[in-house]
Amino acid sequence: MNRAARLGAIWFEGLTWKGMGLVAILCLINAMRRTSRDLDVGPQLDGAFAFFLGWLAKTAQATASGLLVAIPVALAVVVTYNLAPRRAALRYPAVAIAIAASCIVGVALMIAVESVGSLTFVEHESLLAPALVAVVRYALLCTLVAAVFIYVRVADESSARADQALRDRARFVQRLEEARLKMLQAQIEPHFLFNSLANVRSLHATAAPEAQGMLDNLVQYFAAALPHLRAADSTLGREAALTTSYLEIQAIRMGRRLTFAVTIPEALGGVPFPPLMLLTLAENAIKHGLAPQRGGGAVRIDATLHDGELRVRVADSGRGFVQTSGGGTGLANIRARLAAMYGESGRLSLTRNSPQGVVATIAIPLARAPTPASAR
């Protein structure tokens, strides 16, 4: 848009064909009011049609005369409202002055056209009196129209400010939620890392020969996992692979006390899934469910689609519900992150497993249709 177009958009903002049509209709109504005084109900039927045509011609002439005044006033009001300072103490007096000045110009233009003989104006030897009457009449009419215009513009500006405030608030909430998610992510990272190092230390104290093998596996695992710990998004296949590696490390520490199975359909491997949630549930199942039991237990992970949402289950055969099964930093962060990312559509539920243990289920809406991908 060039400079002239930008200036035109600023000057004539709010000037619409609908508004100008309304001005034309008001001029027509005013003209009909004026010419109705000349109607004679006495003509015979054979001359009624000719009389009606004459009345239409006079009405059209009076409407054109009104437009000669109304159009300059409308343009002056719109331009003055757009360019005047926004303070009411300055804007509205400026609009009043614009109405008065444009009415004088418009009436002068109307008289100049009518004096040529193209339109019939009231017959006076002096034009001053009818000019003053016309200025006052049109000033009152145009003031009413200008008041309607200003009311509509103020309402539109208030609505625009309200919409902008809502957009600003939405952006602020979005940024706040993003910052909150990053904070929750930052809380999970050290929680997971410290637990993994604690497992290595525990294994070194109880089975030193196996500790070296576990440490090697842990190094390989962190080499693959750390680049994704701060990722804002991930896929179910990637999270399942990381969780499988974690369970393999735990299997070295627990030996026969731990069995596990990760069953993710290949078609769901590429579905978006929040990072570290599945890993946290697996860690919680081992820490609170299987590790305290003398005989350990099993962990089963699977995923299904149901009613347009993805459901990922982590089931264990551990101690079942105890005081710490539904609490702790890990589960609290999962619930908070799900609420921030999906609102009420994302949830974490804990139910009793059969014959014993806990089933933790994450349900989230599908971000997109599943794409074929390998879950590794």
C-alpha cells in the first residue's frame, strides 16, 4: 500500500457505502417531507399520473439539493473524527466546528446550483434569509446523523479494544503456560537423573561385577536420551524406546525380580506424545510398586486408540495402592503438564490392577491422525 492509499485509509476510516446509503435515504425522506406540502389532492383522475410524475421530479431535485449539503458534511465529519485528537474535550468540539463549516459550504454550493435554474429554490429577493434557514436546518439534521456515526464508531473502537485485550490475554496465558511447562520439565530432569545415579550406587554396593555393565548401559542410554530431555515435543515411539532402555537397565539391577513388556502398535509410533511422561510412570511403578516387594513383579506398557484419544497404560503387579502411589514429584508434574497442554482433555488416572498392582493411564486427544512409524 503506497503512502496516498495509507493516508486515504486513515482519513476516511469508517466511511462506508452503507453509511452513505443511509445519508441518501435521510435526504430522500427530508425531500419527501418538503415536497409533500405541494401535493394537491384535487386534480382529476386523468391528470393524476402527470401530477405524480411532477412530484417525483421535484422530490428528486430536492434530494439532490440535500445531497449537495449532506455529502460535504459527511466527509468533513469522518475526516475530522479520524484526524482530531482522541481526547473528547478536543475531538467533539472539532467535529461540531466541522459540521457548521461544511453546512455553510454545502448550502452555498446548493444555492449556487439552484441559482442557475437547474433546481427550484424558495423564491426570495434576498438569498440571505433562506440561506440561514437552510444552514440551521441542515446543521441540526447533520448533527443528528453525526451523533449516530460517532456512537457507532465509539462502539466499534470499544469492541476492537476488547478483542485486542482478549488476544493479548490469550498470548500472555500461552506464554505463561509455556514457561510453566519448561519449569515442570526442569523439575523432572534432575529427579530422573538422580534416581538413575542412585540405582548405580545401590547396585555397586550389592553386586559390584554387574555394576560396571549397568554403568555402560546407562552411559549409552543417556547418550540417546539426554538430547531429548528438553525437547518440547516427542512421539510415542521415541518415548517407548527410551522407556524400554530404562527398563532394561532396571532389569540388570533387579534381575529375575523384574519382567516387562512394551507393546506399542507400529501405527501409533509417530503419534505426538509429551516427553518423559511414559518414563516417569515406569519409574514410579518400579519405585513404589515392584522394588519394595521381595519377589518384584512385572511391568506392562501398551497403547490404544479410543473415541478419538490416545490412551497409554503402564500396569504393574506391585504392592497396589499405598500412600505414595498417587503422589510424588513425578505424578504431580504429569498431571500439571497434561492440564497445561490439553486442559480437561488430558488426564492421568490410577486404577487397581488385577490381581494386584496399579494401572496408570494417560489419555490425550490425538493431535493428528497416526502415521506409520516404527516403535523400535
